[in-house]
Amino acid sequence: MTRILIVEDEPQIAAIERDYLHSHGYETHLIERGDEVVAWLKNHSADLMLLDIMLPGMDGLQVCKAVREFSQVPIMMVTARVEEIDRILGLELGADDYLCKPFSPREMVGRVKALLRRSQLKPSASQHGFHLDAERYQVVYQDRNCPLSAVEFALLKLLSDTPGRIYSRSQLIENIYTDHRVVSDRTVDSHIKKLRHKLAAELTDKEIIHSVYGVGYKFEWPDENLINA
Ligand code: CA
């Protein structure tokens, strides 16, 4: 199921977006405040985010920037004014597309589909039937599942959200652990070791978490075509 995160504080617009996306077979989750987005995305996965600009708590531009620090989720900014778009583009926030209010629901769904298609050309873990279930702290692959500890889940979530991106141990510590001072590089290594062990034992013999010598770790799904060639 493809899940779209709607970030919108105007109930009528949120309802239109939700209803049309549902009628086209998408699952949705609504957040009404800008300052709640980062925390939600660190614990849940979304395939695309519709992001309004004028929001309580934190505006959409700041949200976009903050999300790009840890996630490559496709972002479609929703703005009330056409004139704003040039300015937004100039800020290089990392958004993927822009939609102007007022929009027709049909146009919105069309643009969402197009952006999903574009982003799915990039290799991602979910294409391989690999999903993270934040409610149960487990990872699901094909018909198997593997329960993880909270820390292991957070590590896997961070790494798998940006396949190919290399994280140093200190970046992992900053993003994952609440008390940075008591966590050493060895703690990270030991959590990664346990995580790999569980994935290998319960899920797949494919190696998906890779050590990058002298640097840190990255998540990369093996290329099926290369394996089968
Ligand atoms: Ca708004």
C-alpha cells in the first residue's frame, strides 16, 4: 500500500486531498502542524509527502529542509501563490515538485502519481517488498518478519530511508541516541552487529547493511539483475 503523508492545517483542503487519494487507492496520514512532521517521519515511513507552506508550529519551507537532513521521501510543496514558486525554487530546499492552490483534485492526484513514478525509478528498499513496521518495531520482508529493539529499528530506519548514503558513527549517534554523551562508536558497532545478525537469521541472506571502511555504514539493496546475471 502506498502511503501519502498530508501536512495541511486547513481541514477542507486536507479532506479533499485525503478523499481523492483514498479513492485512487492510496493510504494517507494527516499532520496538521509543521513541528510534528520530523518526529513522525523518524518513526514511520511514507512514500510521498504533500507539504503545505503556511503551517502552525513550523512553516513548510523549514519542514522541507529539516526532513531532507535525514530522508529522501518525495516532497510536493503546496503553495497558495504562483509567485512564491520561483522564490521557493531559489531556496534549494530539496523539494521534488510544487502544486499551486487552488488546485483541482484531479490535477493533484495526477501530479502525485507522476512524482511517485519518478521517484520509484530510483532503487528503494520498498520496491523489494521490504517494509518497516513502526508500531511493532519490526521489519517485514516478503512473508517473513523480524522483531527489533527500538535502537536497532531506529538505525535501520535511518539507513534505509536514504539507500546508498553513508553515515558516520557520530552521525548515527546524533540521530539515534537521546543521550549522545554516553554512546561510544563501539556501542554503535555492537548495535549494528546485532541488527545484521537478526536480519541474516530471520529475513534474508542478502547483505543490506554495509560497512564502509574508515567511514561508517550504509544501506544498499543488492541489485537483483547483477545477482541473477
Ligand atoms: Ca496552510
